[in-house]
Amino acid sequence: MSLKYEISELKMAWQAGIKRRNSEQEISAETKLWPVVLTVIVLVTLMGAVALLPFDATLSRQAFASDWPPFLMLREVTNLVLATPYIALSLVVIIVMFVMRSRVRMQEGFRLKVPEIQHYYCRLGTIAHQAMFAIAAILSAGIIVNIVKYIVGRPRPHLVDTIGPFGFKPFDFTYHYVSFPSGHACTAAVLATLLALWFPRFRIVAYAGLALIAVSRVFVQAHYPTDVLVGFTIGAVTTLILARLLAQCGLLFRLEQGQLFPVLKAKITRKIKQVVV
């Protein structure tokens, strides 16, 4: 019954959001789904990738051969951006929030529309919905990356001395020919963008830290530098587009003039306190 109630609420909110977005007569350049700045980011990424291509093999060999302690540390943290644990964690958060909301609905104060309880109930919903957004971002970016991987069929760096970085084998579907783009780097960018949306104050730290972990894929000879660059860009752009789409629908975020990153409609940094009636 609780799950059915939550699904019904989500369905109504989404339908209202789509209706709201479709009813907008004019969308300014700053609040469009794909702003000019994203085009610039994509073009810069493509130019950077083209510039890096001639050096991919050399950089890969040097990174893998290096035994400098900071690089050795990078190799140890390379799997911190596997997608599966974050999807699982988000599912746990969703379940816990839905259970807590179900308990709140059984309180007398909820039926009487006590403001504190209503606020608490909505805050639980915000956390659950942001966890859903996280799953959607990880899966959407992952699907895009994997489609490109199989179409391109680039050999991984451990084959650099036998096949080279350009011995493409499209639709091979084996581990050895899915180097471009990096899935780990894509997930790292999704996580960085999620943190940047949720905690804008730590935006630079989030991107810097997770970009460093993404680069670790070069040091374990799993990807070339260009794989990491393009994968990271796909993850960041996909997450931003999803957030901007939700903002246009009036869900979870709102768009402000001249801002690339949507703003949270309801802050989730404030401590949640249980209200007992």
C-alpha cells in the first residue's frame, strides 16, 4: 500500500511537471535545456581529446610504469567510482525514506496537517527523490557510455604494444575492446555533478577529487587519457541535462538566469528531526 501511494504521488508530480514545462510559452537562453555553455564544454572536450590522441600511448606507458607514491595511491582508489555500489546505496535510501514516510502518514498530526510534520514528510520525500535522480543519472550516463564503447571498439592500453591505441574493433563486446570512453570516469563525473548540485559550496572540491580518481584509470592501464576525458564529460553533461530537465518541469530543482547548475528547490543539508505527536 505504501509503495502504491508513493508511485501515485510520483506519477502525479511528473505529469504536472510535464504539463508545466509544455505550457511555458518562451524559455530564455539561460534556462534552455541545452545552454550555450554546454556546447562550449563539449567542443573544448573534443578539441582536447584530438590534441591528446597522438600522446595517448606514451602517456599510458609512462603512467603505468611510474612507481611514484602518489601514483601508487591513485591505483588503490581507482574502483571507488564503480557504479553498482552507488546504485545499491541509493536504493537503500529510497526504501528507508519511503518506510519513514509511511510511518509519518499514520500519525494523527499528519492527517491534521500539522506544519512541522508536513515539513518533515516533504523533506523525507526530497531525499528519496534525489536518490532516484542519482540512479537515473548513473544509469543514463552509463547507457550512453556503453553504447559508444561497443560502437567504437577501442583496444585497452594493455594491448598498446601489440595492437596499438587505434586498432579499433567495433562490436567486439569483449573486455579488451571497450576502452573508449571510460565508464569509471563517467561515473566519477556523475557523482561529482550530483555533489555539486546538492552542495554547491563544495563544487570545486567535488570535481577536483573525483576527476583525480577518474585519472587513476590511466595508471592502472585500463584506459587512455582521451578515454577518461570523454567519459568524464559525458557523465557531467548527462547529469546536468537531467537536472535542468527536472528544473524545467518544476521538480527537485529550479533554474536561475545565467546559471549552468540548477538550484535545489528544497535544501537537504539541514538536519532532519523526527517529530513525535
